Amino acid sequence: MNNFKLILIGLSSSLLLGLPPSSSAYTPQRGNVHTILGPLAYKTNYGGVAAKDAITFQGISWIILGDVSDHGSVKITTSFMDKIFFLRDGNYVVAERAQVVQASAGYMYWFNKRFGTSLSLYTSYPLGASDKIHDDFPTTINTPKTTAQENSETGLDFAIQGELWQSGRYALITEGRYLWSLTKKSGEFADQYGFMIGIRYFFQGQDTPRE
């Protein structure tokens, strides 16, 4: 939990420092819909044996924001990624990788017109068979299965988003995320942290004056 708090503090600080004071602002307005598409860099939150296998990967995320008030939006996110699950039992570690599609739905609260945070519930589904990338369990012991071999995974998606630039219907945004797995097994490391930069497009609604 301490690592989780430190990651959130680091993400929020980096986003706030990275926002130029002259940048334009996102103005939530009931009925407006925006879509965001961009690359996602992410990593499993694990630092033990075989941590070198938890290198940063790149995926892609698609976000839909539907404004429900002048300070809040419904947020739907779909991400495609390769995820590594680590499971430690005593002195032994197994790591498995699975290609997954992850869908989340939640609420984004805008603290101001340039900065917001969201909480969503996510579910991920494997797109194929998992791949074992590390296993130091002796042959006399049955290697436990990770969540990579399950049909689904559920967790919470914490995100911090800020706008870097805006012109007309387009904007450049950046987002930091922490994915907290609720269904991880005993001894398993399945949480992730990541960073996204994307293009936001004003899809439909009423045009809102920009400041």
C-alpha cells in the first residue's frame, strides 16, 4: 500500500509540473462526448526475483468521456496489452505473460478545467494462451498457475489526467494510471502502473468557449 501511495503522488506531481500555465482547458458540459486514443506504456509493480522480465511494455488505449455535469464525466476505457503476472511461493517464482484486452468503466472528477482524476472498475480478458517466461520451481514441485491462465481478472483503475495543449476540437492529453488487481492470487503480483499520452477529439455536443 505504501508503494501504491508513492506511485500516485509521483504521477500527480509529474502531471502537474508538466502542465504549462498557458495551456487551454477542458470544459465539461452535460451531454458532451470526447474520445481519446493513444499509446500506453506500463509495467507490473514487482521488484523481486526475475524483475528484469517486468520490462516496460507498450500498448494502446481508447477512452470515451461523456460529460454528466460541469465537473464530472463518465469514463469508459479499452486497452490492449501484454501483461506479466508474477507469483512467489517461498523462494520460488513463476512469471507468465498473457495478451489481454482490458475494459473499464467509472467516473472522472475534474478539480479544475485542466486536471482531473478517475476511479474505474476494470475487467481484463485473455486473447490467447499464456506464455511462461520464468519458472524456477523444482521439477518435484507442481508450479502454481497465475491469473494469466484464468478466464478474466478484475480490479480498480486509478487515473490522473491533464491537458497539455488544445486547438479547436483536438487536444493533447497525458494520463498516469495505477491498476490494482482485486482477484490476484496469494503471493501473486498483478498490479500495474502506466503512462499514456493521447489525442482527444470533441466528438459531439455543444461547442464550449475555451479560456
